[in-house]
Amino acid sequence: MSTFDTRTNQVLGEVAAGVDPHWSAPGSGHRYVLVANSGSSTVSVVALDC
């Protein structure tokens, strides 16, 4: 997973999710992102440092 600045399209950082991640959704209060990993049938929870 990559995070980027939408104004400049500059990549700010990268975080490993799971095997074959495909879908993501914001978590409660936009403090984390849920990522569905179709290759491992798991969900990764990625905390946002806001």
C-alpha cells in the first residue's frame, strides 16, 4: 500500500498489507484503513498517522 500527497502525487510512504491486496475502505474516524487480501483470505488493518 502506498500513501501519497494528492496535490503533488508524491509518494509519502509504503506499508506492506497482505497477500494480493485488492480492496480498501476507511475505518472509523478515518484513523485506519481496512485492506482485503484475496490471496490469503485475510484483512489487514493499517493505522494512519494523522
